[in-house]
Amino acid sequence: MTRSILLVDDDTRILAALSEAIAEDGTEVRTAPSAEKALAALGSAPAEVVLTDLRMPGMDGIELLRLLRDRAPDIDVVIMTAYQDLPTVATAMREGAQDFLVKPLDLHHVRRLLDRIYEDRRTRERARRGSATSDGERARPRRLVGNDARLVEIFKLIGRIASSRTTVIIRGESGTGKELIAREIHDGSPYAEEPFVAVNCTAMPETLLESELFGHVRGAFTGAERDRKGRFALAGRGTIFLDEIGDTSPEFQSKLLRVLQEHEFYPVGAERPERTDARVIAATHRDLERMLSAGTFREDLYYRLRVVEITVPPLRQRMGDVPALAEHFVAKTSRAARRSPPVLATEAIDRLLAHTWPGNVRELENCIARAVLTAAGDVIRPENIELIERPDAEPGANMTLAEAERRHVERVLASTGGHKSRTAEILGISRPRLDRLIAKYDIEVPGADDGTGVSRA
């Protein structure tokens, strides 16, 4: 089967590099320098796959994707961008994009992706099914910040599952942002206008937790002077977020299992069940598999919750996100304090990068909030960064600032395939300063960047 692909990008160098690489296997490749011209080209000669840049003058890649979903739903669309914008990842996947590629592009990955797309097309053709269309949704404000590849994959998954009613379990250490991910799933669903009800299962005794979730009838217990609706009833068709589900007892777990299986619950003291249409998203930092072996977590509930599992990496495993997160929290705290946001000095960022963040993103947010409120003038200096060292922190917590800086630059360079401009952007420094750091620490730059935005490493 002859492949026909349309490349859309306002950078002619990228178009030339991609065309040469993709056409090597006999694929028919055409190019367009804008979304508008891409639509005109497709009108005269259709294509099977469109690889389009996200940010272009005039119509952007998401708008082009939406138009193609309406006009030519059989075309597979892949979004490319030099900006690893997590909200856009989720939006693109919800709108029906096949994938989301971040520049500099790895040509081997591009070819593998195209092979998969064409295999999927053959499967659809054999099954006589057309491409599924998806309704466009208005983008909502996003809460998660970062450029880490694992977060990109999480947002892709959110884009795929948000519109369903499937149960989700989110796993990760305390402070990694599990509730924020649950809210992203809720906000991307068709029931985003319904309530999002968060319940911390650790914060209340089991008897109170049951009443809070399921409600009670008058006279159910001492002090129950009237009927009271629980969180499931209040959530309607929205989302119930059960945080720290691993801290609940097996007795409570059996009652929750009934809710997931039968979509109904008994208010405390009631004789008749009530129906619920709420979606359940649970979260835990516990080792559920170990709890299964110990008999402290029900196996049947475990599998009911694990329809979709999302694991959030700790902050120490995505240190490249620390500068961007710090800037985000500076702006957030400054807005709340009604003051102009101070600037993070380079030495202050170095101090942040030398810490291993056992408290994860929550610890970083609190640290930055203190720094903003205690900074004298419009600059946050190292002395404003108050860190709490824990004896159980990972090895390397006491490394020198120079060693932390060298390792951080190496990690980000590796993640970008040696693309210096992108690395400087993630680090929040100028390209000349990056070159000086590479020379200072004698860092070996992986791959090669020929200036086209396509890495051939």
C-alpha cells in the first residue's frame, strides 16, 4: 500500500529534513507551510496521514486537527511542537490526534510511529470501521506544570480516558499531585460541570467516613436528628475522589466494592439502597500489592480500582521540572499576595536543584511560598530558600551545588537528545550560558543538532 503523508510546518528546514527522511521508504510526501494551505492541498489531493506543527501563524495545529476531524475523519493526525505543553497534549489526544511529538524529532521514533499508524489503518480497513470522531471541548485551565516525558504520557492517557466512566487509581508518593491529576480527568469529561468531590480517607474515623460518603437517615445513630445526604449523592454524575484509599479497613472496602459493582449504596441506617452515577477515582501512596499479601486490602476491590492505573513520578525523578515549577509557584503566590512576582536568582535555582524534595511538589510549593513572602525586594536569593533535610533522603542529597548543577544539565541534555536551544529553554537560561556550563563541566553533548529541529542522534 502506497503511503501518502502531508507535512505541515512554517519552518521550511523542518519540512525538508522530514520529507527526506520519510520518503526514503517510497512514501509519497507533500508539504504545506501553513494550516490554510494544508487544507487547500488536501482538497485537491487527499492524504492518509497529516503531521502538523502546533504553533503556526494563522490557524494552529489544534484548529487544523478539529477541522480535519469534521471534514475528513479518516485522516490520521499527529501534532508536532517545540513546546512541550502538557495541557495541549491532553487536548490533542481528546480531539482525536494519533500522537503528540515533541521537537527535536527522533527520526527513528517518527518512522516507528508511522508504521504503527499504517498498521492500525489496515486493521480498521479489514474490520470496515472508519476513524472515530470526537467532539471538540473548550480547553480548561490546567494545574500541572512540567516537561518530563512521563507527565506527557500521563496527559496522553488522560486525554484518552477522560470521556469514559471507567474507574481510575492514581499511585504515587505523597505530594506528587495525585488530586490534581484526578481533577484533570474530571475537567476533561463530559460531566465537568458536575461536582468534583474529594474525600481524604485518612482524615476521618471509619464510622464517620461511611456516613460522609453514603449519608444517613434520621435516628441511624446518636445525634442523627435528620436525614443527611452523603458525598456520593452530592456528586451527582460527577467525580468522587477517594484519596488514600489504602488507609481504609477491609470492612469499609467491602462496602465500596458494592458501590463499584452495583452502582448503589445504603445510607447508614437505611433499608433501601440509593443509586449513584458518580465516577470513582482513587489514590494511594501505599504498596497495595504488599497489602494484598498481608490481607489488609481486598483483592476484588484492588482489581475493580485498577481498570486504569496512573503512576505519578516523584519530583526527584523529574528534576528538570523544578525551575518551571518554581516559577509557576512564584507567580501563584504573588497573585495571592497581590504583589509583583520576584525574580528567582540563578543561585536560588541552583539551591533548589541541589535538594531531593522528599515532600515532592507540595514541599516545593511551600518552599517557594515562604521565599516569595520573605524576599526583600524583587529578587529571591539563596538565603530565602529554606530547605528541610531529612535523614532518610536519597543518597546525593548533600552533593555540592556544582555537582548538582552538572548532573542537572546532563539530565536535561540527555532528555532533549543534545538539542541545546531546547535544553536552555527548559533550564531557563540563555544559550551562551548553557555553552559556558558545558565547557565548565566538560559535559559530553549527546546526539547532534543540525539546526533543523530534527535530532539524528
